[in-house]
Amino acid sequence: MRILITGAGGFLGGRLVQRLAPTHEVIALVRRAPASPRAAARYVEQDLGRPLDRAQLPAQLDAIIHQAALIDGAGQADELLFRVNVIATWELLRYAEAAGCARFVHASTGGVYGCRNRPFVESDPFNPMDLYSLTKAQAELAVQAAPGDFHRVVLRYFFPYGVGTPNPIPQWVRRALSDDPLPVSRRGVPRMNPLHVDDAVEATVAALQLNQRAVVNIAGDEVTTIAALAQLAAAHAGRQANLVTVADDTLLPYYRADLVADTTRMRQLLRFSPSISLAEGIAELARDANQADAH
């Protein structure tokens, strides 16, 4: 297939380029092309904070995997999140129609649900609790509303973690290993079922084969807590994590109830099950943190 991957310089998009380039023609959309590409892909520079320049893109495509997103404005105007996460998504959808795409795989987040004390199913209503999740919910609406006959698959990732990911889990691991205090809820919330980034890649590749519209939660098998993850990491250093229990109202709003995804649809539609356990994933993060400290 000829596949356009946006966000190809990101933690998940970059891995998707490496995974798919050996067997497909991959066009990797990035803000800045790498000096030494790690995959045999065609890199195209585009800043999605500006209008999409179709002249740089192929006239025909088989699929788009839209991974690019702005998580926070980093001190810039809030409007930039809407421009990158919503308007650029709409522009890519219109391009997908013009390019004759068969599939549009859209990266979303479990954050569109908010938090709740039962597992989220894909039919649950939106309840975004920050600006990023708000824009991702709006982008999902754009995916469903856009014209075109192509299949649209929305993937709602839950805590895809691993070395180099902008996820809180590596931060919790580093705190656990350094004895820094880590605030946790007295009630043990949130419970969550994170997914290793390599498994997130494989689930995304599986979505390329889906011949229907679908919204799918992408999450792990094991339900855990911040405290349990920290203790798992600390055990690699033969210590106890420095956990400090705090009242729920001092935590981020998202962390005041559970963040657990129901993965029935992932297993049924994508025929995918995660292969990397939490123990393996946390061990990898602990080794990386120790190597970084050694240098």
C-alpha cells in the first residue's frame, strides 16, 4: 500500500514508519525531516499549524494514518491546538477523499471519556476534561462527518508508554527509582490499563486491514495503579517507592476516578491482543532510567 503517516517524527508515528516502510510505500509527514532517516520512507516537511500543502503530497493514496497532534500549546495560544488537532484533521480528510484513500486511521485518546469508575466502552459519551482531549473529541467528530467513501477507524489509545514516550509512566518510574516523593490517591485511583508503545504500533497496523467504520479502544490487558507501577519499578532497585498519599482534590481531575478501557472491540475487530506485559515494560523503563543516571 501507499500510506501517508502524519506525526512521523513522534513516539508512535516514528515507530509506525519503521514498522511499515519495509513492506509498503510510506510517505512520512514531519515538521522537520531527520538528518539520518531510520527507515526507507519519503519524508515530507509540513507544519500542520499552517494550511496543508497538497502539492507536496501524492495525488493518490491507499491509506492515511493520522498520528500528528499537539498535546499542549507550550505557552502558545490555545488556538494552535485547534488548528493542529482539528482543522488539520479536516484538511487531511478532504485530501483523503481527493486522493482516493480506502482507509483513514485516526489516532485519538482515551481522554475523550474523562474518568469514571467503570471500564469505558466505545459508545460512552465524550467528557473531555482538558483542552487537548476537547480538541481530540472534536477531531473525532470531523472524522465521522467528513465526505468520502473511505473507511474511518478511530483508535482511542490508553497510556501508550515506553522509552521516549511523553507519558506520565516513565516519569513515575524515574521518581520511584530516585526516591522522589510520588503523590497517590488515598483511594487507590485511578486504576488504568496501559499499553506498551510497541503493542500500540501493532494494533494500529491491524487497523489498516479493517473494512468498516469503527471506533476502538486500544489498551492493555492488566489493570494497575500509579502506586503499583511505582512499586514495580522500585523493586528493580531493591527499594520501596516513596509514595505520599494525598486527598483526591489535590490530584489532576483525570486522576480522581478510573481510566480503564474495555478492550472487547479491540480483540474482536482487530483480532489483536497485547504481547508485552507490564512487568516487561516497566523493567525496560527502569533499565533506561538507570542507564541515563549512569551517564
